[in-house]
Amino acid sequence: MHNHTPDATPTILADIVRARRTHLPNIAHRIRNIPEPQPSTRSLYHNLKAGNAFIMECKSASPSLGLIRADYNPSTIAQIYSQYAAGISVLCEPERFGGDYDHLAAVAATTHLPVLCKDFIIDPIQIRAARHYGADAILLMLSVLTDAEYRTLAAEAHRWNLDILTEVITETEVARAINLGANIFGINNRNLHDLSIDLTRTPTLARHVPDDAVIISESGIRNNVTVRTLKPYVHGFLVGSQLTSQPSIDYAARELIYGTTKICGLTSPAAAQAARAAGATHGGLIFEQASPRAITPTTARTIIAAEPGLKFVAVSRSTNAEEWAELAAIPGIAALQIHSPYQGSVDAEHALIDTIRQATGNRAEIWRAVSMTGPTGTAGTANQPGESDQAGPASQAEAGQEWARAVADRVDKLVLDAGDGGSGTSFNWETIPAELAGKTLLAGGINPQNLAEALAAGTAGLDLNSGFEYAPGKKDTGALNSAFDIIRAYYPHDPRA
């Protein structure tokens, strides 16, 4: 049988492996008196096979980024990951990644999920150590192992019932992995020579992997757009730096998995807590007396204090800068959503936005709600979108598009709605300007029946409200949980179909 050797090992990787080899005597000494480890009973393969999965990684540093997280507590991070992931990866290489077997043990003791020992494994002693400290799976990199070395290490892993994530970066390595019997393929999008990212590697190599194997995309998974783009080709993703580099790992995990999703019209602490638990990133608080979802600043403070995991958005139709300043001063308000009607001209729109931003001292983002069924009550005014009070649907849509384009550069986000908002009706989502989709939340008339269609509109996020209530102002939290299951599973199309 041929003993294929790895391709020329990149310099950075070669340096890491060379250093790791010098650590082997210390690892052997560290576990010299341990009893025989018990086989693992937690299957990473089983958890990943269902698809739509994430291996979330505990990582404090990397060669490409340096120190990622100074206040690194793997156990605390694992508690967060356990809400969202199919498995947890733990860096154990000490010099370039700040890892340690103690981190592995802490995570294994914290989570119910299978734990992957992320290391540069070149010797069976590392596998014995990994299992002793709680690993249920290991990483084997074909870029640093011959076929014979892989088989030796795989046999040791199977001895402890450990799953193997086999990392591949070339078509040749995919063929080797197939020949070696790999059942979890990790396609690394990183160029190990210069550390650059090539996301086309995942679809390119995935087509060569057998149907009964699990495919994981690694490196460069930085946002929900990337997740949805690559999801048709893989069962899941391995993500580390994008999570542990963020101030709030929990928020970063929700944003990665679900994208930006706002639950608007929250009226109670319990509803806010349920929204965050379901996967929401933002909570909308309505300060408009005419709304059945209206709350007071006092109630807002209670809701915000009860759920610090959401970024809260104050929603009002006011054009009074002082009133907006009062809302911005509420601790925990991250954004101000201007829901007032069209101001009669583009200049007046700009003036309103600028005045509110100045009055609030940039303490919060400024969002502008735009009616995509045409500005109401002001059609035909000079320097404003739309030209006729009798405008039909086409010109109404054009007016909404012009309004959105006119204010897009002035605000942090657009919220595209129908009419004045809050009506539970939708507009023609095909009229959303493509160039604005990346900073747009889609609102209006979204419900469980059309949620997938709303996702297909391709905006940066969704704004969910009355379509997920059992009564005005009363969120149906069961429906929200189901909605986020749909959001998590969604991707635009399957190119393999």
C-alpha cells in the first residue's frame, strides 16, 4: 500500500509542529501516572451529521491575530457555546495559541457537548492526554502527517472511542482522507503559507467528499452571510476567533447563527428574555402612546435590566430632538429608530436625522424606518420622492426606493416597512434596492407562513413583531422559537439540487 506523504509543509505550520514535537516529553511526564482513560461516550459525528451545526472554539490567541481575548475563561465560554453548538473545540497548543490541557479539562467538565481537542497532533501520547483531560474528538491534519502516521494516530483515537476531524486543504488531501477512512472532513479555508482566506475552497473540495461523510468548513467564517453562502455544501462550521474576539461572545454567537434579528414591540421582561433565548440580537421598545405595544421609560428600564443580552432599540414617531435625547439617555438603548412619516423633502429628512444625532451625542445608532408603499400625506411636495397623490403601486414603490436611497448614507440602518408601520401588512419585497440590502432590516407583515420568503429577500436582518403575537403586545414565544429554527436552517438555494 502506498504511503502518501503530506505536501510541502508551510513554514508557519512547520515551525509550530517542530515546537510541538519538543513538548512531547513534558506531555508524557504530565500523564505518566494516570489510570487507563475510559472511552468517550459523546459523539461529535452524531451531533454534526444532522447538519446546520457549529463547532464553537475556545481560543485566546492565534498566529494571524495574536492575543484575541485577554480575559480568557474557557469554562465560562463553554457555558455560552453549550446553548448553540453541536460541539466545542479547545485549543491545546501553548506557544502560538495560548492553549493548555487544563482548558480542555475545564470545558469537558462544563458542557454536555462533545469536546474536540484542537492541537497539532503528531504522537499517540497527545491522544492519550487529550482523552485523559476530557476530549471526545481530536483533529488530525493531513498537511503534517503521512498516511502511516495518520493510521497509527487514528488507531489510538479509536481505542478511546474518539471521533477524528480530518483536516484537508487540497484535492489530494481529500483523496487521501477518503482512502484513510475519514468520516468527518474539515475543509480549512486558510492558506497555511500566508494565512490568507479563500472561501471558495469549501465548495471546491466538498464536491469530492463522499455523501455519507460529514463536512465542516473551517476558518474565515466571519458572519451570517458567509454561513448562508456555504451552508449548501457543508454540515457545519468551525468558528473560533470571530466569537472569542468579540466583547460579548453570546451576542456574537447569535449574530453569526441567525443574523441580525429584532423582536419589536416587547412589553415585558419575560418576553425580552425569551427573545434573546430564541436567538434575537435586538429588542424593540415602542414609545408611542397610540401603539398597543407602547411602554413608558420606567418599564423600558425594567425590561433592559432584565435582559442585558439584547441590544435595545427605542422606536418613536417623534420629531422632537429633546424627546429623542431622553430616550437615548436610558441605559442600554443601543439604537434610535425614527418612525415618523416622511418629512416632505429630502432636505428635511436629512435635517431631522442630523438634529437627532447631534442632540443624542452619538450615544446610539440612528435607524430610519421607510415606507416602501410610498410616503404618506406628502406626495408631490418639492424635492421629495413621488410625484403624484394618485400614484399607483409601481410609483409608490419607486417613491419608497428613492426615500431609502436618500437617507441611507445618513443612518446606521434602514428599516423597510409598509405604510407607517405597525399595521402587520407587507410590501413587495422584490422592490428592496439591492445596494441597500446590506444595511436593511425587513419589517412589516412577516409571520410564520412567509418567514422563509422574507429571508429570501436577502436583507441584513429581519424585524419581527405582530406576526408573532397571540394578542397585541403579547409575544407568542413558542412561535418565536419555531421562527428562529427556520432562520437558522435557511440558506438561499442548494446548488447541488
